[in-house]
Amino acid sequence: MKAMIFAAGLGTRLKPLTDSMPKALVPVAGKPLIQHVIEKLTAAGYDDFVVNIHHFADMLENWLMDYQKQHADIRITCSNEREQLLETGGGIAHAAPLLKENNPQRQFLIHNVDILSNIDLQQMRNSTESKVERNGARLVVSERETERYLIFDENMRLVGWTNVKTGEVKTPFPAVREAFDPTYTAPVDSANRIISPFFRPFGSGPYFLYAFSGIHEMSTGLLDMMDKWPQKFSIIEFYLSICSRCPIYGYVQPDLKLMDVGKIDSIDKAEPASRTLRQRENQDQGRYQARAGSPQGTGSRLGGHNRQHRQPTGKQQLRPHAGQYPGKPSCTQSICYTPRTRPCSRHLRPPIYITAHLPGL
């Protein structure tokens, strides 16, 4: 099976390490980042890799060729971006001939080189509710706090993007733009920190906000639709431009643990985290296999609907919405932010929360 690894970036957040090596070869727990990714993908059944190269391209290409010589059961091909970085969408479009070649499945996985996670790729690939459709894609997303979110409808189909700090909204759907009015002022606490305004309950909907993980699957049918795009473009911009006519879905794995190792202060944290993720991954695989016969399933584009409500941890507390929206039916759980007509534990969607930092911690 085919997979593309994004490894061409300059790694500016990892300086000074990347002053002498590509980001993909920065060591974590005794291995280069790209080796962690290749080993994870190989264990999930992927054996044909396309890696884009730019920063210290020769060094990375030599490492990849040496690695392939030691692992005859896989194939690695480099997509040359030596002349200029092409961004995420441009990188995929540039590698299109390589991604189409020897690809009977007519789909491929894309994985950022600086992402470590316990994502169960076999479970995702085998999930009947989240198959990549023709001319479609599936994006691994998670419920983590950030400024930029992808917006999904109740069927977990992509309908837009928003920056909850600035109020910027990108969507081809007028109803979604109305629901996420950019003139809305985000509430802040006494320290001028945003109290996450995840959901505005007016206009059509409901809508659900998830953070993109840097892992996604794409049908090769979408590659031909990139022909008219410029040489450099963002893959998220591309998805947003076609989501009104192509099936672009989100995928949520319960208990997903994900770490971005793209910053210098994350390297030390990644050392023990990489071992922990591997242990949890092995445990999760056994749990997912045990649940395979369950009618509720595990992870899918329906967002893992067998999850329970989260409890406040660390510096966060959950703020109830009781009485915030008079006249609207609300979930029976006081910590749930989204107005509902049934208890959230029975919904096909996980609950959405407002989180606030406790002052003084």
C-alpha cells in the first residue's frame, strides 16, 4: 500500500538542530523522526513510500536509500523539491505520478514526519463507516485545544475552517458562514485568554470542531483535480474548495494520543512519550480488536460515539452552559456545551465543551 511522508520542511522551529540536518533526521529516542514514521506505517501494512525532500535533500535521500537496502520488503521513492518548497498541497500534486504508480487501491496515506501518535491505521483502514470514497478523502482529527479548527457537519463531513481567535471563517456554505459569524467577539478570562468559543448555536447545524492531526487518506481521483492549482498551495485550502462537491470526511479515534515534535522544546518530551505511545498503541490494538464485533464500533467518521464525558484535569475546568441559551433544549449533562434533545452518552457525536483556565495555576 502507498503512503507519502511530508519531510521537505525547513524545520525552523527545531533550530539549531536543523542547521546541520533535515528535520526528518532529528533523533528522538535513539531514532530519526522519519524512522519512527516508516516503522509505524510498515507495521500497519504500508510498503511503498513516497518522501518529499528539500532541506539537506542529499543527506535525507542517502539515509532513505541506505534504509531501503536494509529493508528489502519496502520501496522508498523520493519526490524532489530541491528547487523550492511546494507546501502541503503542492507537494502532493508534484508527487502525483509517483502516488498513482503501482497503486491498485487508488488511494494513499499522507503522514507528517514530525507527528508521533498511537493512531491505529489498520483499524481506520478497515472501518466500514469511514472508507475513502471515490474522489474523496478522510482526515484524522482530534478534540484538542487550538486556535484553528476544521468544521464538520453531524455526519462528520467537512464543511469549513475557522480561527476561533480571529473569527476568520472559510467555507463554501453560506449557512456555515452565518453560524460562525466572524464579527463574534470571543469571550476571554481575567488574564485576556480565550475561553474557547467552540460552537455558536444559530443558523443551520449542528457543527463540530476538530483539530487536524497531519494524517489523512486521499483517493487518487483527487490528484487530477489539482492540475489547475498553482505550483504551491495548502492541502487544507484544496479540501475546503472541493468539500461542497467531494466527500471529505473526518475520522476520530477514541483516546488518540498525538504529539507534534516540530518544536525544539518538544524533543525532550518526545523521548519518553514515544515509548509510552508505542505501549499504548499495542494495548489499544488489542482493545480495538476485542471491540471489533461491537455494534457501536470504535473509531470512525462518526467520532467514536461510545465515549463518556471528559472530566476536568490539570489547569482546566468544564464550565456548565445551564441557562445560557433560554428556550433551547439542552443535554441532560450540565457540562455539555452543545444544546441537545437527548443525553450525550447516546449521541452519535461526542459532546463539545467550553474549557477555561483556572486563575493562578
